[in-house]
Amino acid sequence: MSHAAPAGFQHGLTLAAAQTIAQHTLAKGREMGLAPLTVVVLDGAGQLKAALREDGASLARVDIAWGKANGCLAMGFGSRELARRAQATPAFINALTVTQGGHVVPVAGGVLVKNAEGAVLGAVGVSGDLSDKDEACAVAGIQAAGLKADTGDAIL
């Protein structure tokens, strides 16, 4: 029996796409020989769609990955831009972090997920290795799902 969404609800990022993103993000990390990674995929409403934590990933990685993804959604741009703004306006980023219950991590590795038209479907956060490498894995996962990645720099 198929399940239809109630009228009026737009899910945007499907479970299948979120799972593809998460699995390919970790696969890219293995290909690159990175430390154990954690990936969190949030939908456009900031709700959890998928999360994977590799064996050996440290305790805080889920919260860090969530904070990277959530910060992107909270502000509407990738975490590279969030990092730049944290440098320029640290008091604002501190206040934002408080309003978001501590779930803002303003470093690379948080990437918005967009469709072909540029609409935000959700965000991915990755933690475990250097932030630039975390970001590269998130971008690979998003692209594997046939979607566009927005890191806060040029859309890839």
C-alpha cells in the first residue's frame, strides 16, 4: 500500500535522496582516506531526514554535523559564508547560536541542498576531518543525488 502525503505538505527532500546523499558522502570520505565521518541531512524545515555516523567517529560529531547543516538553513546560505560572517560579526553569530539552541557551527562542512531551479530543499552537515574535506564529501553526496550544492561560495 502506497502512502500519500497529506494535502498541503511539501516534503522537498525525499528520504531516498537523503539516503543517497548520506551514503555517498561517507563513500567519498573513504575514497579520500579521511578520518571517520558523521553526516546529517536535514530537510528544508530543519527536520532530520538521514544521519550516519561511521565506526570510530567521536562523540560530538553528530552535534557538530547537525550544527553545520542547521546554521545553513537558519541563515539561508552555506557555512563558508557563515564562517566569514562569524569573523566579521562574532556577537551576531553568538546570538544566532543561542537562538538556535546551540546548533550553529560556522565553519566549512555545512552545505545547502538545492534543486535545479535553486530552491532550498535542505542542508547537509559533515564532521570528522578537516572542514574543507568534510565539505568536499558533502558536495559529492549532494551531487550523487542529482542535486545542487551551495557551500556559501559559488554554487557548484
